[in-house]
Amino acid sequence: MKKPYLISPSILSADFTQLGNQIKQAEEAGVDWFHVDVMDGHFVPNISMGPVIVEACKRVTDLPLDIHLMIEKPEVYLEDFANAGADVLTVHIETCPEMDFTLQTIRDLGCKAGITLKPATGVDKIKPYLKDVDLVLVMTVNPGFSGQSFMPEVLPKIGQIRKILDEINPDALIEVDGGINEKTIRQTFDQGAEIFVAASAIFNHPHGIQRGIQSLRDLLP
């Protein structure tokens, strides 16, 4: 990892009439990854984007594409997203009854494997799989919509997961997503988060994308 932390803008808040240009602006401002939220209208109450958008992003950036699959039966679509250009595929413990197989499939497709959980789901549900992941995504809002308020009660969960990973899989990274902005990013960093997904705080910043990214970086050491 080239930095002690990574910024991964979520394109969910981008202006899709200017998506390519906004990705380029964010890349020029020094972001590390791009985050793509995939929703199916079943697991979460919203419908977003699929492999076609991932493929479009891949045509305009060489940065890693970080795909969060908020969908039922994600194993059916893993190959499609990998072929579209995904670098990281993260799946929910709530939707994967055969998580060992799903994580191995992701790696066999040449992607980094991530696991995630809803705010109400306990860490014990993902603990058996933490030794086999590259990334743990901790949701700091209920998944489904951009622009929600940060849930501070989730903060101890980040520290709990970091402690477990330090013992059994220290190379795995912790990512946080949901309400990450100038008021919340340092709180998650102090608990052990290393990848920060921000949507509105970047793409809807009143002074533009570059200022949004810089304002987040200024709050990290």
C-alpha cells in the first residue's frame, strides 16, 4: 500500500452526465481507488448500477475499481464484474450462505476479496472468514442510499475488527463507507480504518471535487 490510508470516492454521488470527467478530476486530485455501489432492489431498497458501469469506469481510469455488491446471490455475478474490470469484489455476509466458496471464487477470478456486514450484524458473523479476506468493509450507515447520516455507534466495531485482524490477518485492510466526511473521517481512522469511501463529501462538495478530496486528506496524518 503506497499510503497509510486510501481515499475511494463512491461514484454513486457523481453526476452521471459527466461521469468520465468527474472520475478524471478525482484521479488528478490524487484519489487511490474508485468505489462502485451495486444494488439490486432486493437486498437493499434501491437499484443502482451493474457491470456496464464498471466497464465504463475502466475505460477512463487505471486506478483500482472497488466494487461493493449489495445484492442477493452475488456469486452468480462475480465473473461478470471481474470481466468488466473489477479489482476488488466485496460481498455481504447476509447474502452468502457459502462464504468460503464465494471468497475463493473471487480470488480465482483474479480480484481481491472483501467481506462486509450491515451495521446491525455482529462481528461474530464474519469472524470465521477474516483470515481469508483482503479487505473488511464496515458500513457506517444502513446500505442502500447515498447521503445518509453517519452512525457513531458503529465505531467500536471498527476497532474490534482491527484487533482480530492484527492477530490472524494483519495485512487485511479495513474500509469504511457511509457518512464519511470532514466530521467523521478522523473518528474512523482512529479506530483503525485505512480505506475511506466518500460520496457526497467529494462529488457534492460546494467548492468542487478537488477541494472535497483535499479537505478529507487534511484531517488525516
